[in-house]
Amino acid sequence: MFALWLSVLVPHLARAQSAAATNEARLQQWLKKYPAADANGDGVLTEAEARAYKQGGKNGKNAATTDASAKTAPTHANVAYGPHARNVLDCWRPATGRPTPVLIFFHGGSFKAGDKAMVQSRPIFDECLAAGIAVVSVNYRFSSDAPFPAPMHDGARAVQFVRSMATAWNLDPARIALSGSSAGATLALWITLHDDLAVPTSNDPVARLSTRVTCASPHSGTAGLEPAYFQRNAGVTKLGAALWQLFGAMSQAEFESPAQRPAVHEASPLSHASADDPPLFLTYAGDPAEAPFAAGSAQKDWIHHVCLGAPLKRRYDELGLACDLFHGAKPAPAGAEITFLKKHLFNPATSPVP
């Protein structure tokens, strides 16, 4: 009887797994074609987001703006900044003859998916170009290609590379801001808060350049990656696979092992906050009153929540540094992000970065 049951169940499971894989591939293709469908900017398109976007298109809400932004060709496209196939970036220059400040954007996707094209679905893309700020969008290695520190080091290398192209691309190397969504926001925070990664003695002229930036406006990036950070601030103990796969771990138990702690601490942006860090503009979902969550809550319910950014705001306050924090219960006013960027990128009093 068991053998008969198994003979029926196994083909059913195989078909279900195949259908799930096909559906995921379909969603990824849809995401590449319609980046604006990713409503929360995390680099992963869900069935619900796809349905909502499709319905919005029928109602005339999405199609026009997405098609318009998708046709904005980069001034410099798919430029290699490193040796890996994903070490490529796009640059859009505003219509001005003078050297311009730059916003460098890192896409979301749980460090295992996503693409630089997603920047065109963000309002800040058009706002920067209209304000005379160049936009650079960066692909970086997925955790499946190379675990931490590879994605973060790719991002830092991209900053150095953009700085190296300042003369050729007519950019201002002393006025660089970082942004990103979800995983890309955490990456942007890590670079922003980390001590300078320049290697003055390197034979590589790009590696000799600074990774420090003028300011940052990341969206929904967790300031900490340690299991204790999630438990203390979100109340959760069950962590999604993408978190531990970032460190090459095969299970949550391995991720939580003592051997992993130094790397996880190093990867957490909050670990690097210090008195010389630049201004921040932080946005998150949710209301602080919603935390803590149930210990076993699904990661999608809390990974973009303000409870994972509030500790960074508190640390900045302790250091006497400028940090604007917005969330679902206190949304950013319209135009606040571009106002923040213009304030710091066009401020002549801002100390130049070497």
C-alpha cells in the first residue's frame, strides 16, 4: 500500500517542483521587462506584485511611466568595473556640460537576484537627472557566485571605478551619494559606514582611490545581519535562507555557529558606524509599534521593517550625526529624498572626498 502511495506521490511532487521552477523563471523574466512591477523594490517579483502590476497596467496606471523610463538609454552601458561577468554598471549623465555629482544605486534581490535596470523604476532616477545629478546603477556578484565579502567589495570597487572615470565621464569625484533597495540598501550602508577601503600602495590605480562618499539614501536596508540583531529588534528567530546563504552557510544552524560570527559582524553596517560618517536619509516600511513580531514570522513580513533601521538612527543621534528616518507611520514628504541629495551634493561647504 505504501509503495502504491509513493508511486503516486513522487511524480506529483516532481511536477509541482517543475511547475514552481517554471513559474519563478517566468516571474524573473517579467521583472527584467517590467522592473516597476517590483512594488517593494526588493529585487524579487512575487505573484501578488505581478498581478497588481498587470491590473494597474489595464487601468492605465503603470504602463506609460514604465515604458518611458525603460527607453532611457544609458550614456555608458554595461561598463566592466571588475573581472566577473556581473561586475558591470550603467551610467546616465544629465544634460549639462559641467562635472556633475553622482548617485550610485545598488539593486535589491536578497543578494541572490536582481539587476541594475531596476533603478529606472525608482522616482529618484528621473529626479536626479532633472537636478543635474548623474546616476550609476551597479550589478554585483550574487551570493551563489561568491559569498560575503564579495558583494560588498564589488560595491566598493564600483565606487572607486566611478571615481576613476571622473574626467572621462565629466563627473565630480568628490560628490558621490549611494542608494539602493533591500539587499542593495544594506550594501550601500556597508560602504557608507565602513572605513576607507582604498589601498594606497596598490599597483592598481583604481584600488588606490577612496571608497568614502558624501551621503546616502538607502531604502529598506537592515543595519545589522547578526541573528541576535534580528531577535533583539524584530523579535524573530526564524531567518530566511538568503541571510545565511550570503555567508556560504548551508543552514541557519551553521549561520549561527561561532565560526561565522566574525564575518557576520563585519558584514553588519551598524558595526562600522563612527563619528566621521556622512549624512543618511533612511526609509523603511511599517510602524515601530508593530515590533516585535512573532518569533516564527516569515522574513518577508519584517526584513524591510523600520525596526531594523531604528538602531542606526539611534547610533547616529549618539554620535551627533545627521540622519533622517522615515517609515510607514511617518512617510517621507514628497520630494524629500532629492532635496536631501541636492542639499549635500551641491553644498560648497561639504568637505571633498579624496
